[in-house]
Amino acid sequence: MDLRRRAFLGSEGLPVLLMLFHTVAQIIAEQEVENLSGLSTNPEKDIFVVRENGTTCLMAEFAARFIVPYDVWASNYVDLITEQADIALTRGAEVKGHCGHNESELQVFWVDRAYTLKMLFVKESHNTSKGPEVTWRMSKVQFVYDSSEKTHFKDAVSAGKHTANSHHLSALVTPAGKSYECQAQQTISLASSDPQKTVTMILSAVHIQPFDIISDFVFSEEHKCPVDEREQLEETLPLILGLILGLVIVVTLAIYHVHHKMTANQVQIPRDRSQYKHMG
């Protein structure tokens, strides 16, 4: 009997133990998350960090709001009226996540899990005219909301849990090894399980990096969104034009000064021919 028991442990028990260890390791890694929103000077912005094996593998800073349409009864209790709930991601939210080589995920829960935000990121390789190019992007957003929650929803018809998902999403596209930064507002439409309802997700003050973080708690080089780059150009363009105009004025004054000095030293020839006899 002992020999059979040892044989079982040797042939079947070891793989079971390895599977159990792998599962426990995954759970522990998934729980290595931190909410550092208290460090932000912007009260509307949250800061989330996912760490695995003692190092940072995903960092996300952003402010998020959700505009959620829902139905209520009109005063005649016959017709339906559509209202809108404005739901902000608040500080002190619970956070979970995991990191992978080509896929990472961030989950945020708030108001006693009445609201859940799930963001999925993927890293991909593409063949371009310049050769292979590796980028990452946000490929999916899921927002779960409970319309029976009384803070944001007032007497909602068909109150309960609803799920809103993105459709063919390709957002925050960034070269691999860089973080994505965008101060401007960005909107993402989510199709809700509540019939004929579209939830609008509004992101701002975004700084995210789900892959290839080199230094602990430190973002890599920023890849700015086109809107921020255009706004930065609009801010610096008047300064550049002012400098060019100032340079043109200085050069013009210098040329005028040199020309005036040279002409002042030349012999003045009389215009009246009768004065020529006095010369020489």
C-alpha cells in the first residue's frame, strides 16, 4: 500500500502540486496592486499600479466619467423619459489586474462594486514599409453598472446590473517601450445591454503604460496624443513667430546703422553744377 501511495505521489501527485502552486502564484501576482490616487494633485485623477514579482508591470493615471442614459416613468406613468447619470471614477476604488507578455488587464471597482471598469491592453507586431513595428493599444473597455444604485440613478425602470462594451476598439495606440500621455478629453462609445442605450466613457489627463516598464513606479518616454501635440504647437507657434519677427527687426536696424555710417563718411557731391568751380 505504501509503495502504491508513493508511486501515486511520484506520478500523479507532483503535477497536481505544480498546478496548485501555479494557480496560487497567479492569484498572488494578481493581488499585487496599489491605488496611489492620494498622491495626485488632481482630485479627479486616479493612479493605479499593478506589480508582479516585486516590480511594476502596469501603471495607469487618468480621470474617467461615464454618461449613462436610463429610463424613468413620466408623470402619467405611461410614457418613458430618458435621463442621464453622470458617474465619475472616485478615489479609494478597489483595483485588480494582471500583466502578460502580449496582454495586460486592469480592473477597477467602486461604490461597493456597483460599478466596474475593465480595460484590456494588447501588444502587437505589424509589418510596415520600414520593417516590423511593435505597438500596444487598448483593445477593449467594459463598464458594468447597477442602475439600482440610488446615488446616480433615480427611480430607473428595469433597475439592475447592465454591461456596456466597446466594439472593435483600437485606442491609445503607442510604440512598444513607451507610455501614452494625453491631457485632452477622449470619448469612447460603449454599447449597453440595456436596449438601445449607448454609454459614453470620457477619459482625460491620461498617462498609461501596460508593458515594458523599466524602472519601478516610473513611466517610460511619453508618446503624446495628436491633440496634445497640436495644442502644444499652437502654444509655441506665436512665440516662434515673435522671435523671428524680433530677429528680422534687429537685422534690419543693424543693416540700416551700417549703411548710414558708410554713407556719412563719403564725400558729398553738390547737386548744383555752379558749385563745381569751387571744388579743387
